[in-house]
Amino acid sequence: MKGEKGRSVEEKYTQWKSLVPVLYDWLANHNLTDGSVPNTLVIANCEVVKPRVAAAEHISQFNEEARSPFVKKYKTIIHPGEVNRIRELPQNSKIVATHTDSPDVLIWDVEAQPNRHAVLGAADSRPDLILTGHQENAEFALAMCPTEPFVLSGGKDKLVVLWSIHDHISTLAKEQGPTKSPGSTGTSTKHASKGGGGNDNHVEGPSVEARGIYQGHDDTVEDVQFCPSSAQEFCSVGDDSCLILWDARAGSTPAIKVEKAHNADIHCVDWNRHDINLILTGSADNTIHMFDRRNLSSGSPVHKLVGHSAAVLCVQWSPDKSSVFGSSAEDGILNIWDHEKIGKRQDTTGLKAPNAPPGLFFQHAGHRDKVVDFHWNTSDPWTIVSVSDDCESTNGGGTLQVIKLPPLSI
């Protein structure tokens, strides 16, 4: 086999592993469940070594089929159905929301939930809250507001749904104040949610009705994101190739709609916390677009970035530098970009390719299959956790990796 496209997954992985000591300041590889045990929500601590102290031979000789000694699980929750998305509440990291194959969003207080043993046939854990409002399954689009305890979701019903869980924060996390949010329903009732995966198991728990339901998409909503500075402004993308900006104060119809933001389904969106005018989108057309919301009426992105050979699944701005962001895709690659480098002569540390796409300065190729999600660590600069679905390539479950970019690549 010749050329980049002709190389097997195994060949690419072997080459990447040989370069690990050069490319990274630190790396941990951790294998996940293969599906022979119940679906779980796992809470773990990960030890990340100090910068520039990890021995090269140590980080290159990890056992790729074992669980990492640096990742230490301390609690397991038996989740009703597959966990498609996890998002934590910025005001309280103990509160997380999950999406599964059902219309509802499940809210968990991971500190208060009992620790469970993931054995076959174990009963599902009970969520602390169930957010209702979708008419069909809402499987992936999920976001938590950075300024208030609001939750945003999108689903197959083409709807964007907004909730406030402010009235219930005092119950879920006692350290939070009981201040009531204006406009909140303030009610909680018993609700039976159908479990994920198409089974007939029902999950019971107190429910919260939607604060707002927003219509504007013509197909499944794939991702949603809040404006970093406002709980009333948010955006969404979907299989209709549209990017929509919403303002809850102005009603339930789109504030701005970009009809053809990409040439295919749009899978992901993120809003820059340092510059709220910049919005990223990733698509099944393998590209990433960067939009300036001050010029959305033109429908044209500020930049079109091409660095993946398959559908882009996740994009996220870096918390450490306003111009840097990451993207992951079905090609198993996690790319790190800096849009300020576009048009400038540069060396691509971590890529070492003379024909590197403009703006791309680091490429993580440690996964064997599609990288379905990743996150920057807001407490440890330039540290990233990524997860891949490796079932097809390894006959196993998934892989979690934690990497720390070396100073020379930043």
C-alpha cells in the first residue's frame, strides 16, 4: 500500500506510537468497557504529571490493551441506556447531564449517587432529575450554560429545548443557594422516562418541564451551544445544514439563520469564550467553518479549514488561547488549530508535513477509530482528554486518552 490514504490503521498507529516521546509532554491511554457489562456513567480521577518531567521511555511504553494506572475510578452509576453525551454544570461540577437514546435529558448529582457494581443484570440507577419536553429521541445535542444553571438540548423532533434547573439546585447540591430563577416553573413531578436503547425499562424520577421550545430546523438538531456571556442567547446546528442563533428574549423563532452553512449535515458547534463573535461548526463534508456573528447575513464563513478525511464530530475552542481550537473526526484524528497562523509561514510541530493545511499546528493520531468527543482541561493548561469508539477496529469497547501538549508546539 502506498501513500497516506493507502496505509492501514495499524501502520498509522504504529508510526504514531513510535513518535509519542517526541510529540507529547505526557500521555495516558485507558481502555473502556466492551459492552459485556451494563451501560455506566463512571467518575474517575486522572493524575497528570508535571510539565517536562515524564520520561520518554515511560510514556511510549504504555499497554494499549490495559487500563491506565493514572486513571482511578471512584464511582460507578448504572446508566439507563447508552451514554451518548455527558456535560457538566459549570457552576457545580458535581451536577452532570446525560443524553441517551430517549427524548429526555437525565440530570445526575454524581456525589450523592450511590456507588454501583457494573454486573450483568444490575438495575439502573435513578437520575436526580428528568428534563422533559422533546417529542422524539434527543440523542446528542446537549449543552450547559456557563452563567446560569440552564440546560439546552436538540433532537430528532427538530426542536431546541431549554430548561432551568435553578429551583432544584438546593436539592441536588446543598452548597448552592436556593435563589429562584424568574420564569422557572418551580414544579417537580414524578416522571417515567423510557430507557435508552429501545428497551422497555422505564426510569423514574422528579421531572422538570421546559422553559422554552424553539422551532426553526427542518431536520435533526445535532448540536447546541450557549453564548458564553448570556443564558438567553444560544446557537444550534443540524442535518438541514443550517446554523441558527436564538435569543430567548425575542421569542421561539430564529434570531439569525444561516441556511447553507455547510454542504452536508452539521454535527457540531462551539462558541468562543474569549471572543463571543466567533463560532465554529464541523460537518459531514469533512470541513470546519469559522463564522463571525457580526457578518452572518452574508452566509460566508471567515475561514474554511480542511484537515480531516472524514466527517467532523466535535469542535471546541481552547480555554488557554483565544485563537486556538481542536477538532475530532471519524478519521480517528484530533487536530489542533490556530486561526491566527493562517496565512503565516510556520512549522507544524506534531505534524512535520510540508503540505499541512493552513492553521493546523498539531495532530494527535493515537486513536484507532472515530474520535467521538474531546475536552480541554480548564484547570491544567494545554491538557486534553479524548474518547474514541473502537468497536469496529479492535473488537473491544472504546479508548480514553489524556494528552498534554509540549510547550514547543504551542
